[in-house]
Amino acid sequence: MFSLKLSSRTITHYFLTSSSPLKFIRTSQLILFSTWYSPPPESLHHHHHHNPILTAISQAIINTPSKPLNSSLKKLIPSLTAHHITELITQNPFSLPPSSLLSFFKWVSTVKGFRHTIASYCAMTNLLCTHNILNEAKSLITFIISRKGKDSVTSLFTAILDTRGGSNQNDIVFDVLMNAYVDSGFVTDAIECLRLVKTNGFRVPYRSCGYLLDVLMKSESVEVVWGFYVEILDAGFQPNIYTLNILMHKFCKQRRIEEAQKVFDEITKRGLKPSVVSVNTLINGYCKIGNLEECFKLKRVMLERRVVPDVFTYSVLIHGLCKDNRMEEANQMLEEMCARGLVPNGVTYTTLIDEHCKNDSIKVAMGMYREMLAKGVKPDLVTYNTLINGLCRVGDLGGARKIIGEMMEKNMKPDKITYTTLLDGYCKEGCLESALEIRKDMIRNGIELDDIAYTALVSGFCKEGRVEDAELTLKEMLRAGLRPDEAICSMVIHGFCKKGDAQMGSKLLMELQSSGRVPGVATFNVVMNGFCNQGQMKKARMLLDDMHNLGVVPDDITYNILLEGHCNNGGDSIDTDKLQSEKGHVSDIAAYTSLISISQKNSKTGLTTNCRPKRMNVEMNHVSQILDTLSV
């Protein structure tokens, strides 16, 4: 913030009286100035060539080559104020060149005790702009903005108006002001500056508007850009199809298709003709939200307005049809495209190949691949990976290997997706050794395994009963910083429990918890079932307590596992009855079947079951009652 240092001595000031234009009256008074600006007395705008202070300063500037300013203005310096400088610049009685006045402006700012005001800065800026010395003008105005900060445009604009001086002032100062605010990062001030210019009837600074628009396009939200663009268009800014297309693209990218449509409509409203890029951008936007009806409507609009659809137009429409699984229409669109003399590109073919692969129509996909080769369209890595994935889906691993061979013949190296897809395919087909070879290739080529690759290997090992290898792979996955999902952890835990090693399953469950993960009810059920199968009911029951402590809610399966475990291992009536009533649990068919099964077994052997809830007698003569209960 500037501050004006006032001398305690009497400031001598001259002014003209209205009674006699030639008579000067000397007054002794302290003139108070505002921090930034105090408008000059109206009388000083007249007969300024008689003002002795301005005359003295002007003469000193002229004599600068032979006599330094310090010497020329020695007596005047103590009483010099920013107000004098403002008057000197705006009135310029000796018509001094702007370069001389700028040098004096800079010199006086170095004088001890002197402080410029917003008025003196604006006066200097106005003068420089009038003479097209724009870099210096911008430098001065930027300095003031740095002191005044955000939301200062109104006061600065007013000061510029108040210090415009003669009638030969041009409006380029407002371009400079707008640009300075933009470069200072105060975009809202720059926009407000435009509005002030329009309100006061000055020429709209179109060049600065374009500069601000470019800045907004890179940084601000699309709503702000669009709002500003419409405002300057209404002010006479020349519309540009390129800008409108970009704005449409930005809205489409955010799936805000209604706004994109408004931009499209603005093209014809502003007297422009939509280009193929304009229509394609909107078609692509509608395609992304699945509105194919509007896509084809726009295609008809293209033909009506004699805008010729190109490869991109058809590729987008084919992609939309494929997403909607309308493959017959997608193939028809491809035929229409070729009939128009357009050659489908790699994206078009890859889109069709991918959809045919997803539908397991691998023969059709391979036919498309051969067709694109015949037409000289080069497949890229995405095309090859799509085909490899399709072949692996149907278990044709030999075909996938062949495609990799063709790919490498074209000097195209397999990437992580290629290797992972093949590894996953081998694991699913039970070819674990081949999968491990792929893994070695990945490591050799510096390709890190991702969660998909690790999951495929763990799953493969579990299917083959190699749970120790599955466990090692799972731990390797954790060391790599990846977080396996619960399904894969449950798979390994289940593998150990299935082999009769519920203790190892429990250990893995605890390791999962210690890594900050809370296993779900399904994982607990797997370990609990393992303990029950081994007759370790105490450990199974402890798991139920662990679940409660961790906030994992047991489900029907949990209670049925424990109920059947107690029945098979001689549980007492208190346990089973408690299990059935716990947490409002209602026995289902599995629970009743367990009890009936044990009742039948015990009746045949003449034993009395210990698994008899208080509310239900499970002896043979009551089996029919239980079945009646189930049917309610």
C-alpha cells in the first residue's frame, strides 16, 4: 500500500482565482491528500502554462542534459507532491516527450520522502498508452494491481478516467488494464473491467477479450468460459468455429450434453456453418450417454446441411451400436462407410473385433482382423490385445500364441496387458506350467505383475491343490504393495481348510486382519467350517466371538455351520438353543435338516441326542412336526 508522507512545514500552493485569471494568490495551508488519489482542483485545468511549479519542473526536465534534476529542483523538492506530478503529466505545459516524463516519474519516486499515488500512476499509464508505449504502461499498472490486489478494478478504472488528460487519449489503456489483471491472476477483475468499459461507452477491447478467453479455456470451468464467451459475442466479438467446437468438446467430456447442444445451436445462430468436427463432437457426446437416436438424427442433419460424414463419424456410430449390442446394424454401418469410399481405420475395426470377442464370435472377429490386413489397415497393440483376450476367453491358447507371433513379426512388443491376458488364460485352462513360463517372461522383460496376474496365479494354484504355492504367491503380492481382494484370500484359506489344515487357514485369517483388513463374513465362514470339520468346536465358537468384536455380522450360513458342527461333534442342548436364538436368528431349512439328520441317526442307534433345543423335540415321532413348521 502506498502512503503519502506530508511535510510538517507549510506547503506553498498556488491557484487561480475566478476573479482574475492572471492573479495568483499565495496561501499557507496544509493540503491533505488521500492515500491513493485526490482529484486536481478544477481551476488548474485552465491556463496551466502560468503555473510556476509545473513550469519549473518542465524547465528542469528540459535542462537535464546540462544540469541534474537534484540541482535544478533543490528548493522545490521538499514541497513536491504526487499531485504536482499528476498535473504535470495530464497538462504537460511544455509538451515534453513521454520518454522524458517517464524518466522524471521514475527519478522522483527515488526522492526521499516522496510517494506516488494511484492518480500519478494512472496519469503516467494514460500518457504512455496514448503514445503506444504499452510495455511500460503495463508494467506500471501491474505494479499498482500488485499493491491493490483482488476486487480493485472499480477504483483503478475510476482513477484512469479521472486522469485521462487531453482529448487525444485513446482507449487502448483499457486493453492494458484487462491484460494486467489477467496476468496477475485476477480473472474476475478482468471480466469486470470489460463490463465497466461497455457501461461507460468505450470501445470494447476485443484483443484483450480474446487473450482472456484463451486463458479461461485452459484453466477455468467450462461454465465460466461459456458465460464469458456469450458475453463478448453479444458485445461484437467475432465468433470462431474452432472455439465453439472446443467448448462443445469440454461439455461432452463432462457428459453435459444439454449444454453441448446449446453451443452447437449457437453456431448457426451466430451465422456460422457447423463443420464436420462440430457434428462429430456432438454425435460422440450423445454416443457416450447412450442416446443413439440423437446420434442418427445428427447424421441426417449433416446430410441436409451438406456436411459430409467422415471416418470418425462412422467410427463413433459403429462404437455406439456395438456398445448397445446391435451388431447387425454395426456391420451395416461398416458396409455403408465402405460404399461411400471411406476406409475404416484401426479404431473402427478394433471396436467391431472387441464386441465380437465379447460375444464369443471369435471366427467373425478373426475375419475382421484378416479384412483389415487385406485393406492395408495396420493393427495396433490394442487390436492385438483385443484378439488375444477373445481367443483366451474361448480357450484357444494356441491361436492366442499365433497372434502374438504375428504381432512380434511386425516388431510390436507385447505389453503388460498381453502377458497378463495370456497368463490368465493358461491359469483358467489349468495349464499352470505354461502360466509360470509367461510369468518368467514378464520378469525377464521388466514387466511387473499386477493384481490380475497375481489373482490368476493364486486361483490356478488353488485349483491344482497347490495351496502352499498359492500362499507364497499371495505373500509376494502383498510385498509388491498390492491389496488382494477378499475372494482371493478366501480361496487360499479355503484351500488349506479343504486339505484339513484349518490352523493354517486361521493363521492367514489373522494375517489378513493384522494388515489392516477386516475380512468379511464369507472368509470367517470358510475357517469356521474347517474347524467344525476337524471337531475343534471351541476354536469355531471363538471365531464367532471374533466376528462380533470386529463388527462382522454373522449370517445364516455362519449359524448353520456351527449348529451342524455341534450336532456332528456332540454339542449340548444349551449351545444349539443359544445359537438358534442369538441375534434374532431364525432356523432355516439347513438348520432343521441338520437336526433331523442327527435325530434319525441317533434313533436308529438307540442313542439319546445331546442336540435337543428346548423349543423343539427332535426324536423320530416329532419329525413330522418339524416338517410342518418348515411349511408355515
